[in-house]
Amino acid sequence: MRKKIEHYLLTVDLRTAGRPTRLHAYVMTTDATVAERVGGKLMDYAEEHYGQMVLPIILCTRLQSAAKSVRKELCKRNEAVRETLTKATDFHCTMWEMMISDPWDKPLMALH
């Protein structure tokens, strides 16, 4: 029996590190523990590049129908992501840093 594929959106707000940005990750997986590990990778990246985080919080939301709109926007913004997402069958992970002033920030944060 094939495991159910779940979709997750993870976010770390980097304003606590003095940056006007957020780190995001979109994860498609059959293993929920992968989302936890990706959250750890986001924090590792943030601390490695921007120093110690003050009150670090990782938002992790399982996406339902919104996964389709997140995938569509990611594909529109990045050709390499589009290529890997179209081939992905049971796993995909994309991480990115985005300005809070980006027009996609509010719709993305509303998914949490």
C-alpha cells in the first residue's frame, strides 16, 4: 500500500536576526518526520548565516488544497524548482529566503 503524500509549509521569521526576510520551505513527503528535519535545517541555515536567533519560532503547517497554489507560484518564480517539482512523485523540498515586502509574503503567511 502506497503511503499518503502530505505537503507542508515551514517558515522562520528572520526579523529576530535583524533581517527584513523570512526563510520558507515547501515539503512534499510521505514521512511527516521529514518536515521536522527540514525545520532544523532552516534554523541551522539561519544561525549559520545570520547568527543566534532571538526567540526562534518555526511555523509548520500541513497544506491541504493550498499546496497546489504554493507549487504553482514556486514554479513561476524558479525554473529549476519547476523542473524538479514536475518530476517529483513522493518527495520534494524547496527552501528559499524572501523579503517581507514581497507581494507573495502575506498570502503565504496566511496559510499558517
